[in-house]
Amino acid sequence: MVYPVPRVRLSIIILVVLLAFVSCGRSGALPESFDIKAWKGDAMGCESQRVDLLPLLLTADQDILGLRETKFIQLLGKPDRNELKSRNQKVMVYHIDPAPSCSSYEKGRNKSLHIRFNAVGLSSELILVE
């Protein structure tokens, strides 16, 4: 004989399962000494502030890999450039050295951070391109 599960008990079970899924997400915590305002204010790398902040960001790579694109934009601001790749992959690009559009641009210095997102929208790689 099968006994029906009371609705209250079923609701609690569903709530616990949903909370478990939500809590499994990554926090995207950056080091406390990471100056988010300076990173966001250095659009296209024109102020060269991202050069000093890059090592701190790279130390947190395991904390920020697996985050969604929207979470990255909340953390680091709008990317300087977006690229679409095959298989529904996307790459967000943040210039570390001043970009060619900056008055402080120096030919041969074009370091940038590329963040690759897989087809389901999760960050899968941090790539430093020089």
C-alpha cells in the first residue's frame, strides 16, 4: 500500500532541493585587495591600472571559473570587446595594456585577458594574450 506524502512535507523537500542547487553556484569572490573600481574605470586599458591588478585577478582563477557571463560583468564591468566563436562559444576581452584607440597606446604592447564561455554560458578559461 502506498501512502500519500503530506503536501507540507513535499513542499519542504522541494525547497531543500532547490536551495541545494542554488547554493552550488560559485560566489565569484575576488581578493579583498582587488580594486574593482580601478578595473572598471580603466576602459580599454587606457589608464594602465589593469596591469597592476592582473596578478590579483589571476590568483582567483579557480574562484571565478565556472561563473556565468552576467556575473563576470557584475564583477569586472562591461568587456572591452566580445567575440563569437564556433559551437556557441563566446569570448569576453579586457585590455590590460592600452588598446590602439588609447592616446597612451604603444605599438607592440597589447596584452589582453580573454575569458572563454562554453555553450551553456559558463566561463571555462582565462587566457592571457600578449
